[in-house]
Amino acid sequence: MSAGRFHSRRKIYFQVLLVILGLSFAAFGYLKVDMFLTNQTIADKRTVLSGQTAQLESYKLLTGYNKLQAVKILEEKQTTMPWSDHISKMIAMLEDMKQIDTSTTDTIVLSDFNVSMDKITLKGQVSNLLLLYYSNPAKGIHSLIDRFSSLDFVKNIRIQTYDRVGDNNYYEFVLEANVINDAGTGSTAE
């Protein structure tokens, strides 16, 4: 009887090992199929990626694409100031000019004030050329050029012409300044 039990244990061990071997082959087969399918998916994705890369490279060769990229870079670097801010600063400056002491004989008369996207032009008359050029902050005297210089969106401020008007002791002048379209970065339209 002991021989039968011994034989029966061998049979059970053999059957357990056979089941383990069968499961191992099944797992091995499953992993092989899964790896094959994964490799197929990777190969398909690489094919799509290489096609898209080739298409992107062909786009990069186009002139329009390069211009688009340049415009995008410029747009990222610029921070524009709204014209409403420009206008309110101009009005504040002109209101400040109204506060000039009128008890003296020095007068400023402004006319033909033109503002475009790239230039400001101002025509006017002054009784003394010092009003255009002379500043003394200690005495509260600010020249017209200094007042325009205080605006952060203008540059290259210049008096184009000034002429004496007859015997009236007045000088007509034309002031011009370039507008900085992007006060944050200093880009200009010239």
C-alpha cells in the first residue's frame, strides 16, 4: 500500500507541474501576442509621426510660415498701451498747461493739434521762445518740450519751425514728435 501512495503522490506532483507548465506556456503565449500587438501599435505611431514630421518640415520651408513665426514672436514681445491711456495723458498735460500763470505777458496759444498712429503735430504761438525751451523745476517752470517729454509714448520731440509773426512779438511754431506704438518695449513706427 505504501507503494500505491508513493505512486499517487508522484502522479499529483506530476499533474501540478503539468498544470504549472501549461499556465506558463499560456502566459508566455499571451505575453508574446501582447508584445507583438504593442510593437505593431508602436510601428503604426512611428509611421504617423514620421509623416507628420515630414509635413511639418515642408511647412517650415514655406515663406508664409516663417513670416507667421516672426509675427508670433513680435506679438509675444509687445505689450501695447491702449490709445485711451494716451489720450487721457495728453488731456492731463494740456489741462496742466492751462494752469500757467497768466498774470505775466508770457502766453502760449495752441492750435492744429493732430495725432496719428505714428506722429503728433502741434501748431501754436508763443510770446517768448523761452516758453518752448526753458525749464526750471525749482520755480515750477516747464517748457513745452519738457511737458511733451513727460509723455511715455512719444520720442524725438522737435520744434520743426518757428517764425516771428509781424510786429506782434509772437512766434509761430510747429512741434512734432514720433509716437511709440508700444510703450512697454520701445517699438516705434517711424
